[in-house]
Amino acid sequence: MMVRSRHVKNPGSLFWTRVRSHWKHQRASLATVADWTVMLYIIVPGLLLGGGLYRELWTRPLPVWVDYIPVQGAASLLLLMFFGRVLLFLEEADVLFLRQHPQWIKGLMVRGMGYSISVSAVKGLLFTGLALPFLVRGYGFGEATLIPLLLAAAACAWCANLAGRMIRSRYKGWARRLAGYFSRWLFFGTFMVGVTFGLKTPLVLWLGAVIFLVLLLLLGRHRLRMKGTFISDTREDASTRIQLTEMIMIQAVGKPPSIRSKTWLFRKSGRIFKGAAEKRLADAGLKAILRKSENLAVYLQITLLGVPAIWMPPHVVKVIVYIAMVILISYWLHTRWAQFAKADFMHILPFNNRHYRSAGVVVVRTLLVLPALLYSLVAGLTLFPGAAGWLAGLACTAVAVIVAPTLTSLPVYKEERTLRENEEEVGDESA
């Protein structure tokens, strides 16, 4: 239970005590992975180099890829930078004391919402400062358009943050996820409509900013009147406070695997490959790779990120990037197959390196079809016009699927022992 000391005389002093404790915890979390003396030698040259690059953005021509990003895309990035989580600084130990002093609860909540808005504003303004050369020189934004656009983006993001916090405190399970997604997309869509009509008429952006600010006040007032959410609020605050620590731990030891009683992918599927032992092994490996959510997420990310990476560069660089992306994803798929093939339970199966290599090539070729097709079509259609581009894309797809898995396959998956060594080991055990 919280004890009132001579330093904690009102909600304001309690709030600042917890803010200092929160930042002390964040600094301690960063100290576990970063040596500040070493970081000093990295940050200072980085700032000097970054300053020079930032100056070039104002003095030299902007990159060509800026022309391919629509204005709505740049506005959505601004909105994204103002997104964040709301921290109310409530703790479970407060339940006995603060419930008897509701004004303290409201005081902490008001200050917590103001703190969260301030952190979101600082983060968004820092990103805006970095993106300012693109906004001013690339899209021609002046003060009459940029100021109301930033205000509307910030107010819309603050409303979405507060609404998301209220939903997470009130609902659970699928209703919580559905309401959260609906809320975010509703605010995002409303902001995009305002941007589309407001770029030519800044008055629309000013009106949208005012509406979002009024809605923010109404949401804050409703949040203060919500009852029966104290336990949910404390759990949400605890999750927000340890967010940085959780990210650091995941990078250090990996994310713990989620345990499901039933798989959602290939739940009722039969055999994918039919034939010899290698095909049966490839069948099991393909399903195991895709059923792991981390593998599926990275597979889709590499596939999607490769499309603009191949599309944007000039012709000569495009070919190099295309080859590099095909080899990269092929090698990564082989590492996922090797992880499956080298698992402990695989040692009890009567497969040798030839079986593993043949099955691995089959799995990688199957999974390489989608990214190779997308990469080849993007490269072909941007290098050759019309039907020639389609034919070149299909031809490159076939070559990539046939050649790349063989070039990037690993030679050894398990240490094989000779028959003589096995017989000697059996003889020693009998003796």
C-alpha cells in the first residue's frame, strides 16, 4: 500500500515522483545493453555525419524516389509518428489509498494524459524536423499548409491513443482487438479524407484540427468518469512501463514461442509432396517453417520490401538488387530449413545429408516461387515495355527458382558417423 511521505503531499508531487522513477527504470534498461562511453564515440560522429546529410537535403536535389510517394503517404507517416501509448502512472499498490481519495486518481490521470501527449508531440516534432526538407522541397508545403497539417495529425493521433487506451481498459479478448483496429482505422481514414480535401484549402485542415481537439477533450472527460477499470488500468500501465525492457529482452534471448493446441495453418491439409523419402521430409519441413509465426512474418516482410527495393533504382542497379534479393531470401529460407533439419528430434530419423539437402532444395524452391515471381515481374516490367516485360519476368522467375536454391543450399546438416565407428561404440558398451 502506498504510504504518504512528507515529499508526497498532493497528486502533483506523486506524479513527478513516478515520472522520475519511470525514467530511471528506462535508463537502467538501456544501460544493460549500451555502454555510455562507447555510445559517445558512436553518437558524436553519427551526429556530425547526419548533420552533413541533412544539410545536403536542403542544398542538393532530393532523391528520385520522393516523386513516387504520394502526398497522402507523407501525411500518413506524420500521423504515425504521433501515435503512442497513454501512461496514467497508476500502480496496483494504490488500490487501498487512492480509492479513498478519488481526487488523487483524477489528478494522476489528468497529468498522465498530459505527459503522454507531450511525449507524443516531442516525438512527432522531431520526426517532422528530420522530414522537413522532403515536406518543403519535395511537396511544396508552406507555413499555411504545414502548420494546420501538423496540428491535425497530432490531434488525430492523440484522440486515437486515448481511445485505444480506453478500449484496452474496458474490453478483453477478440472484442478488444476488433474495437482497437476499428478505432485506429476510423481515425486514420478520417484524417486521410481531411488531408485529401485540405491540401488545396488549408481551412479544412484547421477545421479538422479543431474538431479533433474538441473530441480529445470529450474523450478525456469521459475517461475520467469511467469506473470499474482500475485493475485494467494498472495492468496496462505496467505493460507500457516495461515495453522497452521487453524489447531489449526479446533482442537478447528471443521471443518466447506461442503455444497453440491446434495450428491455424495447414490444419486439415494432406500431403503436399508425394514420392520418395525426401518428399515426405520436405512436406514436414515446409509445414513446420510456415507454422512458425516469426518465420512467416519475416518471409512476408522480405517479399514485400524487395518490391520497392527493385522498383526504384536505375536499370543497372536494379539488376544487381534483383539478384541480391533472390539470393538473400533463398539463403534465409535455407537457414530456416537447416533449423528444422538440425532439431534434436530429427536425429532419430534415418536420413542423411543427401536426403536433407534434396528435401531442402524442394522446400526452398516451393517457397521461393512467390517472391521470385514478384521480383521478376517488377524488374521485367520496369526494364522492358509491354509483353516483353511479362515474358522476361516469367523467364527470370523460372531461372531464379531453379538456380538459386541449389547455389545457396548448405552442404552439411548433421554429423554422419561411419559404420565402423558405430560398431566400435557398440562393442565398447557391451564390454
